[in-house]
Amino acid sequence: MEQFRIIGDIRDYIRSLDEFCARSVQRREHPTLYMDDSQGKTYNNIREKDYLFSQCKQWVIPHNQMGLSFSARWQHLKEKYKLKKKWSEGNPVDVFWVIDKCDLPHGLKFVADEKDNEHYFLTVTERMTSHQLKVKLIAVADRMSVIREAQGAL
């Protein structure tokens, strides 16, 4: 077992494993689902603007530039964290992260944003029901690690 003395040691270790994908989330919010419509209309706890839904909203259609947003670089994460903190109304903001080559559920894939190489989408690669996607997003959340109140780490 390896011991880390400073946050830089953790960054170096993570870099040695593979690329990471992270997202900042207010404390008590789910890292991959939206429990209410406060951040946009949701279907089955999936935000409408994140994924391409069928007209009936029961199906999620594959699209390589739509999906749940993740940061792939510390600087990008730092900017997103500051933005989330600004709108958090004093609530703590945590960072959830996962190695991007982790064993994702079948039908999901991390894809780089064509407009920003520090931003990734957790995309859908095959048509599935919104309920199936919800189950898969819960599985991803179960694999994620968390840095509580990450301001000091960033």
C-alpha cells in the first residue's frame, strides 16, 4: 500500500494509472443523476439537455457529443468547481472522479468534446430506454471516488 504525503503525490499517482474524469457536485446531490428539475427538465432523473431523447422521452439516442459532463484536466475541473461553488449558496461542493478507462457499463463511453479537449462527455453508444440509462449511471456513480470539499485539493 502506498502512502501519499501531499495532494501532488495523489495527482502523480492518478496520472500514472490513466486519465481521470471528474465532476463537481454540491454535497448531498447524486454524482450522475438529478433528483429534481432545479437544473433543467429531467426524465427518469436524467437531465434532458445532457442526452438526446426520443420524441416520447422514453428512449435515449446515441450521440457522440452529448452526455454527462466531466473534466479531464485539473485546470478544467478547477474552473468548473469555482462555477459550481458560486451557485451553491454556501453549500459544500465535492468532486467525484473515476479513471476514464474504468469498466463502464455496456453502452456508455467517455468521449472528448470536439470543442474542448479538457472536457469529456459520458455518452450513450447504443439506443436504450431512459430507465436503462439511469441504472447504468447509478453503476458509474458506485465506481466513483469522492474528494470532500475539494477547494483545498484544487
